[in-house]
Amino acid sequence: MATGTTLIEVLGEGEGAPPVRLYVTDTGGGTGTGTGSPLLLLHGLAGHSGEWDALAARFTPTHRVVAFDARGSGASTRRPGDVSRAAHVRDVVQVAHDLRLPAGHLVLVGQSMGGLTALLTAAAHPELVRALVLVEAGPDGPSPGLPATIGAWLDSWPVPFPDAEAAAAFFGGGAAGRAWAAGLAPGPGGLHPRVDRDVMVATVQENAHRDFWDAWDEVRCPVLVVRAGKGMLKQQEADRMAERRPGTRIAVVPDAGHDVHLDDPAAVYGELAAFLAEVDPAAAV
């Protein structure tokens, strides 16, 4: 089946709360000699599902690959009433339910804040998840300065960007810069973010006040952690994850930054394919 897109509606919490609409892309299933468990890809803060295109293309012959714009991002509802971690977990469960992704066979892959959502989903809904892949993501915290850091970062964007080339250069150039530029939308005077600054700041409020080690201890499925040598997930945190949960597989992409899935998708594919060959032997990757 060719790649398709759909909107999935998640009911709001509380009486009168409006629903949240999630923009979802779905490859429809593997077409190769072996079909592995479906992959559900979760992007990071202020990002968009298109960041996964290069990785998704590599897996499409053997896997159904699904990705969606998180609430508050991309083509999904821009100003949802609830941006808690629990709301993001509910979104993953709703997408899996509506697309009939088979319970117990889902591989969750998340980068940065998407990785935290994936971790919390695996902890709260072990019946759904076959394996978990955390890309530059872990349970450490609290991070009291994070909301201010995110707000200052978004305030630094020279909006509107005159064109995609200028935007890509601002975001560091290369594949990562082009992917961030692709997340912008045309508007008056040029290209504009598809996120709201205050929504993004609110999204990280929980991280400012707590860690998520309790959820990490509840994860029961096989786990791959991909750390970038020049990224934000430090070796100390990855080592602690492995100590608290023996059997956790740690991979390092030495020359990549926090957006390792954009800086070096081939390396991320290689690590993920090797991991899936162990935990999902039906996949011919």
C-alpha cells in the first residue's frame, strides 16, 4: 500500500474540552520477504513527523511504519488544552488503537521528548509494546531551567524566515537543518513555525519538576538506547539506565548531535535493524 495520511481525533479531558486532531502518516505495511512488527515513530519537541522520512524509507519494505505530529506540533492541533506527558501517552494509545496496530507487537521509537513519551507509554501499557527504542532520550531530571531554555531558544528564531535556505542555515545546515526548515509553513513575509512558543514551554513543565526513573523501572520490553557522541544524552545517564535495567542495549553514534536521526540516519538504521533482528526475528531487514 502506498504511504497515506489521516487525521485521528483524541477526545479532550474534562467536560466541554475540544478534541485534539493528530496528523498521521502510515506506510500501510511491509512488502518485502519478511514483515516485522510495526514501527511507531515519535519526534522531539517542536519537531514534526517528516523528520523520520529517511529512516522510514529504509524500513518500509519490511515494516509498517507510522509517524504522527505530536499535539501542538506540525499539522496536528496547535493549541491543545492538555500538553501533559499523560496526554501524549494517550495519543500514542489512540493512534495504535485506531490504526489497529497489533497489541504486543508494536515497536516504539522516539527521539528526545518523543522518546520520553515512548518510555512512558511502554511503562504504562506493556501489553502494547514489543520493543522500545530511545534516541537521545532518557528518564533523568528534574531540569528546572528547561522551560526558560526552550522559551529563549524559540524566541531566538528570526521569524519569519525569508526562505527555506535561510531557515536551514539557521538550524545548522545539512540534513538536520533542511528537516527543521521543512517543518515551517508559508505565511506573511516568509516561513513561520508550526508550533506555539507558550505551548512548547508548557510541554516541558513536568520535566522541570521531576524525573522519570520510576517509569523506567516499570519498562518490561527489550530496549535500545541510541546516544549521540555530541548530543544531550550523557554517558552517565545511559550507564545508569543500563545498571537499573540489565539487558538494555546502548549504542553510540560518535560524530552526531542531538538530532542523530537526521545527522546520520544510516547509523541509526543500522543499530535499529540489528536490534530488531534480535527482538523481532520475523523482520527481514
